[in-house]
Amino acid sequence: MEPLLATGLPHYRAIVALDIERSTSRSDPVKAELRNKTYELFDAALCSAGIRKRHRDRYIDRGDGVLALIHPVDQAPKALLLNRAIPALVSLLADYNASLPHPIRLQRQLRVRVVTQAGDVRYDANGCFGEALDVAFRLLDAAPVKRALRETADPLILVISGDIYSSVVRHGYDGIDQHAFSPPRARPDRGQALPRLDPHTCDKRRSR
């Protein structure tokens, strides 16, 4: 982390984290390929939405996933994540998977769970932490979210926090369909708003 953040005070961030499906079932060389491709496509998706390196903290590696903490600046409003960055990532993932030769497609296809959340993040000499991150990772790892990805042919499933739903999705900003999000069958984080899942992002993107 940048030294100026190691103050003990919280900093507001838009939070985007993703996790690769079936990572533990892949060999280490395949994991390495998928990790590199994940960073490449995720960064390309954010850049396509105008969210550049200067608008975020350095990416935080999660082994089989990535965490991005985006600064609250005019160039990176939270709505951009849902109406531009996530659809771009869906399209990039679909194109990459379609490019794979059929014999290796099952082993090397890249499908991800993605969570968007926002809130205060604290930093210390060891990294970042805080309740907002705890909620994000509980949503990302929730059994209904994993099941939703298994049950769709799309390359991405998106889960959003109650904060993102109330501050962005429900207002129906351009390119965001609040009716595309539905609550999962179980509540992964007691006391928090139910996340909404969007299993049809890929289809909507392709139909434009």
C-alpha cells in the first residue's frame, strides 16, 4: 500500500473482487495461465470504462482472484462498474473462451464470480481490512453465488451488496436494469442486505 494511506483512518472505496471458478481443480501451470489472463482482461475492462491506474489502489492478489479498490473520483463513479466495466469483462471473457481450441476448452476456460461493494477501507503496514471488505468476500464466496455460476453457461455471475443496490441499481441509471437482479435463495451474511445476482449479463451484452 502507498505509505500515505497507512494512517489508521478509513478511506472510502468502491470495491470490486473476482474469483476464478474451479481454480483448485486446475494444475499449477494452468492456474498460472488463468491468473495472467484474469489480470489482463480485468484491467482491460476497467480501462474500457475509463478507470485507469491513477483511479485505484494497486491490485491486490487473492491467489485465484483479484481485488480492486477504486477511489471516489469523478472519473470513476460506481455506476461505471455496472454499466460499462462489468459488461466489458463479460464480453472479453466470452471472446477468450470462444478462442480456445475445443480439446482444451474445459480445462482452460475462464469463468468468474464478481462482487461489487462500497464502503470504508482501513490500511496498515500489512494491507487493507474492514467491514466493507468482509461483506464483499462473504457475498463473493456465498454458496448461492457459486451455485448460480455453475447453473449458467455465461462466463460471469455478478453479486452486488445492498449499498450498491440502493445507491446505484435501484435508480435505473443508463445501462443498468434493476429488474435483472434477483435475490439468492439463501442469506450469506446475517444482518446485511441480500445481494442481487445478474445471471444474464452476458446475454444482454451480446444483444446490444
